[in-house]
Amino acid sequence: MSSMRIMISRAAASRVLSSVGKLPEEVERAVLLSRSTFGNIRTMASKAITIENINPNILKLEYAVRGPLVIRAAEIEKELEKGAKKPFKRVIKANIGDAHAMGQVPITFIRQVLACVSYPELIDKGDFPADVKQRARDILGACGGGSVGSYSASHGIELVRRHAADYIARRDGHPARWQDVCLSSGASTAIKNCLQLLCNDVGGKKSGVMIPIPQYPLYSASLAEYGLEQVGYYLDEKTNWGLSTEELERSLKEAQKHCNVRALVVINPGNPTGQVLTRENIEAVLRFAREHRLFVFADEVYQDNVYADGSQFFSFKKVLRELGPEFGELELASFMSVSKGYMGECGLRGGWVELVGMEPDVQANLYKCVSAMLCPTVLGQTAVDCVAKPPAKGEPSYDLWIKEKTAVLDSLKERAKMIVETFNQMQGFKCNIVQGAMYAFPSISLPPRAVDAARAARQAPDVFYAFRLLEETGICVVPGTGFGQYPGTYHFRTTILPQPALLKEMLDIFKAFHEKFTKEYS
């Protein structure tokens, strides 16, 4: 029905109303309903973008760590502010890896340099260490007009890219070219930029990307957005979320029936699973990638976050270089961020990707694509510089920097231990050791009656559990459904980021809730 006909129908309905006076109540409701319906249809017909013609990939996109539970948590916060009576006084947001939001104190050196580049008068007037002032001068000298308010080169300030390459070389013991380092507004932007290179059907089939299950929802969301095929491979919970080449082969073989698998994502240390890959494991993954000509996405943003005794971070780049020249053609993108580690500077949006083995023409076109976004935030690039080139021993800022860094990582190590021990004391819970990163991903056995109640509510059982937890305690976690999990299992992800006192309070509340929930549905 055209909008013109709808308008006539509405006018006719109005004439009827005016001519007959008061209608019976049920008839009046029907007429008002028709007015509302006609009006909605007219509005839809006059819009260029409707839910019917929107990009279907956007409709498929989901991002669990900021999904319905988090929206409800925000609503509850507003209700509390207005004086609503709840069985708790505050919402504890254990759903996202936002360290500063959970009380982590910023690293002094980073913030001092940021202050000086933002307000250069502080360089001469402020009471800052000499190395802070010199760093600010160096960064400002690399900025157009000597101001962080100017655009930088699209792939980042050359000085900062050089410092990032130096960081990689120190870390791995192998050279890194600064021209292969591209700065970004957080690692997420760099990951999405590289994924876009794969947006091309080959031989009439979609391009597929292998991602771990459980996975960080950025990947599933981005693959949906770009129309790429998600190819999941399961991590083995029984071996502390181990990554086996047998499972990689199974997943690849199954996926090749309907898509061209062209890339492999590995998250190390793991999110949401908290495992740290051994060197032998990384070698096996690289051999698999070389055999099947796969582009490797090495998500290594938690490389500073390693806690368990016997665990050690090895970068994919380092292992690749040490496997020998026959691996020289393997393509690898390694991602780093200032949002995680000991820094936790999520809001500054700073990160980088190092490109290894990429064809020069492809890399040039990636940089061309990056240039369309102008440049990463220059304050974010400043934070990257402070991480890539921290104070050196003997410099004025070193002692405080190393003290703060050590304190943050030591505290995270204790919290990782605390959260695992607590969950493993709870009936029906099993939580693997958190070797690294910032999260625990425990499995939970739910009573059959709770599963039935979830189905009646048209929710996944772990979603049902998480909503009950939020509404009754104010604790916000993310159900395992949002990350992917082995069929028939239930999990949730919680961060280890609440400061020790708050984390203990959260775990005590969690334990009491779980006992009550289990008793209710047993």
C-alpha cells in the first residue's frame, strides 16, 4: 500500500470519527490502533534505510561484552541513582577488561608525558622529571606544527613507529623494520583493517577465517560485519584450554567444503580463557599455517600479563624467525595495545600491528586503506611511545615506573589465584588456572530445573543464570554463549580486574548467590 493511500485512509478515519461522535470503546481502540499502524507504515515507507533493507551483515553482528546484560546493568545503575530499592548498593562490572574503570591507578610516566604534550607550557613550568620533558619535546617535534592537535601520518608518527620496532627487536632478539609497524587506535582497529584484506570470494566461495572457540567477540562480530565465514576450532578445556593441531585439521577440513579458509587467529595469552601457549605449541601452529598457506593473526595484546609459574610469553614473530628460512614466506600480523598489560589505558586508544612476510603491494594497499581513516589519535600514539620506550635504568623516571609496573602485575597475579581458588570451591564450578591475560572462564553445571526455566524464558541457560546474578547481586559477567563454547557446556567470563577488596566482596556475594540459586532449582 502506498503512503498516499495510507494518508487517505487516515483522513477517512478522521472524518468518520468527527461525523459519528463518540464511538463504542472497543471500536475507538481499533480506530486509534489503525491510526498508529498507518502512521508507522508511512514513516517506514519514507525512510531510505529500514530494517528490511539495512546491510544484512549488520543484523548478524553481535558483541557480547557490550550486549543486553551490560545494557541492563547500566539501567540498574540509573535506577539505584534514583533511589530504587535493590538487594545491593552498586553494580560491579566484571564484564569488560577496563582496568582503570575498576580502580587501577594510571602509570605516572605515561600520564606525565601526556600532560606535557597536551599542554607544552608544563615542559618549562611543570615539576616533571627531565626524561619526561625530553620525551614530550621529542614527540612534539615529530608532530605537525609541534602540536598533538595536528594530524599525523596515516600509519602513525615515524618516531613512535621506530620506537615500537625497537621494542619488538628487544623482546624477540631479532630485527624489526619500523616500516612494517603500523600504529592504530587500539589493536581492534588494526585487526579489522587486516581482516578487510580477506573480503573477497575466491572460486565462488566465501573466504573463511579460523578463530578459537571460546573467542573474543571482536572476531565473530567483525567476520559477520565483513561477510567473512567464521570457522571455529575448539580449545580443549581438559588440558587448560590447549590448542591441538588435530583440532585445527578437523576444523579446516570441515570448513573447506563450503568456504576458502585463508587465515588463522590465535589469541595468546588467551581471552577469555587465560591460557599461555608453550613455545612447542606455537611452533606446531606455525607449521600448520605454513602447510595450508594461512595468514596468521597473532593477537598478543596480553603479552605482559603472564602469572603462572612455568608459563612464559613467546611471540609468534620470535618463534617464526627461529624456525628457519623455509618459514620466511609465511604471512603474520602481530597485534599489541596499550589498553591491557600493566598500562590499562583503554580510553586512549593506542596500539600497533607489525606486518611480517606480507607482499609489498598488499602492504601498500593496506596502508592506502588505513589512510582513508586519516590517523590514529595522537594522544594514543603518545601512550604507545611510552610503552614501546619506557624509562631506562638510570633515568629519573625509572625507579617509580618499575615499582608501579611490578605492583600492578603482582596484584593481578594474586587476583588470578584468588578467583580460581574461590570458583573451584563452589559446587558445580570448574575453573582452569589463569596463566595470563585478565579473565577467568569457569564452567558451571546447572541443575536440570534451571535449564528448563531458562528454556521457558527463551534464554540460553548461561544467559538465564547471568541475568539472575545481575538482578539479584549487581554483578555483571558475560555468558559463555557470547564467546562460543563446546555444545552442552555452560560458562561465563569474569575479569580479574576489581581491586583486591572489591574482588573478595564480589566473590563472597557470588558464592552466596550460587548457593541460593542451586538450592532453588535442585
